[in-house]
Amino acid sequence: MDSVYIPPGYYGTRDVARALNTSPGAVRNLVYRGRLKRAGGTERQPWFRAEDVAALLAERRARSAA
């Protein structure tokens, strides 16, 4: 597999899946449902802003703590 350049401050799909403890398919589902927005990259290899991923993670943690 070719290594893909992802600029600082952004995550690839696998990185987001790892951070959210889920699968790449679930990340694609979050994008489809409008919960996570692509910030660049290509259709097949999108980038996501680190701030957006952190906000989604914080929201999930708050929901599980309640």
C-alpha cells in the first residue's frame, strides 16, 4: 500500500477509526450521516480535521458518562 501524505492537524480514515475505537466503515457512516465532515484529500482517501475528531470523541465520552 502506498503511503499517503496527510498534513499536520488532520487525520485519515484509519486514524479517526483508531481514535474513536471503531471501524473505517463506521467512520464512513459518520460522514454519510453528517456527523463528521471531510476537510480535504480525495474521495477515496479523505482527511478530517483533528478538532472535529476531538469534538466527536468528547461528545461520545460525555454521552457514555451520563
